[in-house]
Amino acid sequence: MNVSPFSIKQQVPLADKNWFGTGGAARFYAEPSSVDDFSSSLEFARQKGLDLFVLGSGANILISDAGFDGLVLRPHNTSIMVTDRDSSKALVTAGAGVTIDALIAFCLDHQLLGLEELSGIPGTVGGSVFINIHYFEFFLSHFLVSARVVNVETGELMPVSRDWFAFGYDYSTLHARKHVLFDATFQLKIGTEIEAAYARGRSKEIDRHRRQRYPYKGTCGSFFRNFHDHEVTIVSNGKKMIYVAYYLDKLGIKGELSVGGAVVSHQHANMIVNKGNATSTDIATLARTMQERVLENFGIIPEPECQLVGFQGVGPLLALSARVQTTSSDVNKAKTAV
Ligand SMILES: Cc1cc2nc3c(=O)[nH]c(=O)nc-3n(C[C@H](O)[C@H](O)[C@H](O)COP(=O)(O)OP(=O)(O)OC[C@H]3O[C@@H](n4cnc5c(N)ncnc54)[C@H](O)[C@@H]3O)c2cc1C
């Protein structure tokens, strides 16, 4: 008899499965690979009335110290293949559990170009499509042409086109949490051998540059998302100042502001780093202090890009609903502070 290795485990620690290295355990935990595995885990959650959280490589999440009182699903479908090609372009399909670095390496091995601009960004295909990862002007959504998602309610696999995702900055339809990404198909340019060699060099260079410039361990990358144009009033060089790091930088908190074992990186004002002994509560409290300082000085509240898991609502963070209408005195105060 063919016995599937797939099983749902209980009380599985999550601290070793996220980049902050903090947080408690999952009450239930599964690593589905096949569509059947996905469907049966979702059925299990439905029958028991459990909350669901889909975990990638944990590079953009903060898990509560109390853990997650539901089912954590960590997609483990890790196949990558060239599914179609003509003389100039090819389609590559990658499972949700494939890491972005593995996908880029596969593409470069097959002389398929474009994704190397996203080199060095930690994460899986699932988490990266969820947030539409970006680096400077390059967005993952530029390459995605179609995907397959599993409906959380019915467990059914559904093919979807790029438009279905309604991609934006830090956004995709997956945020509604009604579907889990099963796999995604990317369209890439077929390069010559020389172009592929150049792309490999560029990939290494981007990765090296990122590791030198930003913290790479014990962090989720940028903790807060940049502001939208309509959320800010400060203008610099004729442009709305949307970069959250601009405001955080002005506070002089880099390498200075800390709570317990969590500190604002000395390299980047929008990155929080676990010095080694931080708890998730330390990290969340530090993030809230950063929000409060920005609010006091600029009248705006940074919103987390980092997904909070197992907290009630936004947990200890300032709720967006508390966002104050920027008054003219706030703006004057902000101008003075800048
Ligand atoms: C050092 C560092 C640098 C970073 N630099 C960048 C950067 O330059 N640009 C950038 O955009 N991001 C950056 N990030 C953030 C992070 O790399 C991305 O958000 C990445 O996509 C997270 O992928 P993950 O698999 O780890 O997702 P996780 O952190 O595990 O999950 C993130 C979200 O995705 C959801 N999710 C995961 N898998 C699925 C799935 N299969 N279906 C549906 N939802 C799913 C989760 O439920 C969660 O809400 C950085 C992070 C770190 C630690």
C-alpha cells in the first residue's frame, strides 16, 4: 500500500520557521505538496473550525509569542519546470514552496532572463506573489502570467490569470485569504549565452550588494510599507515623500531605538533586527514606538508590511483606524521637524 508521508502535526514550533526567529508554536501544522494534501488540510481546518495561516519561508511575518491557535499550512510543492517555449520566450511554472532564489537559479541555468533583478530577496513563490515582491522598479507581477490557486472554502484547484491578482504595491488578491497559491507561471525572455552570463553576474552582484547594505538575519526586511501618495503632505524636490524610511531616518533612531532584544537596524531605519534574544513582543513594542514617534512628529501612521500572525487584530501596533486626519498644525509641526 502506498502510504502518503503527509500528516497534520500538533504543537509545532514556529520560531525556527521565520526570519525573526521568534514566536510560539502552531496548534496544528501541515506541509502539503499535492492538491489532495491541500484539500484534505483545508477540510481538516473547516471541520474543526480552525483559523488558517499559510506560511512560506517566514521572511515577512511576525508570529506572536503565544503562537498560532489554528492550522499553519506550509506549502511544500517545490517543483520547477519549463512548461512552454518559443524562439524568444519561455514559461516557467514553480510550486508555491519554491524559494525565489531557487527559481532564479533555475531560470539562469536555462538562459531565461528577467527575474535576476529580484535576486537575494528571501521567500517562497507563495509569499512573494502574495506581496508582489519588488526591488526598485522591478515587481514580480511583471513576469507572472498565470497561476493555480486552491479555494480555501471548497479545496478546489482553480486556474487564474494575472489580472485575477489585481496586483499593486504590496498587494494581491491573496490578501483576502480566500485562496492559497498552489503554483505560478512566469514568462521570461530567452537570452543568448552571453546575456545569460551577464545576468548571472548581475544576480550575484545584486545579492552581494543587498547583503552588504541591509541586515540579512533576524529581520523581516522593511517592517512598514511606504506611504501612498494621498497619505502624505510633505514634498521634497517637487515629489510627495512616500518613503517611510525618510520619516524614520529623521527621528535618528537607527541603531539607537531598542526594546528588549529588538533594535532598529543601524543600516536601515525601516528594519527591525533581533539581536539574538528578542521576543515577538519586544519587536511589536518597538514597532509601535516607531509608529508613535512618526505620528508625533509627522502626523501620519506607518502601516506594517510585515504580516502579524497570532495577534488579535493589529496586536500591540497602532491601528490604522486610529489614523488621524492630518490637521494644518500637524503639517506645520511636520515641516518644522523635517
Ligand atoms: C532580509 C530581507 C530582505 C527583504 N527584502 C525585500 C525586498 O527587497 N523586496 C520585497 O518585496 N520584500 C523583501 N523582503 C520581504 C520578504 O522577502 C517577502 O515578503 C517575501 O515574499 C516573503 O516570502 P515568504 O515565503 O517568506 O512569505 P511569509 O513571510 O512566510 O508569508 C508572507 C505572507 O504571504 C502569505 N503566503 C505565503 N505563502 C502563501 C501561499 N502559498 N498562498 C497564499 N498566501 C501565502 C502568508 O500567509 C503571509 O501573509 C525582505 C525580507 C527579508 C528578511
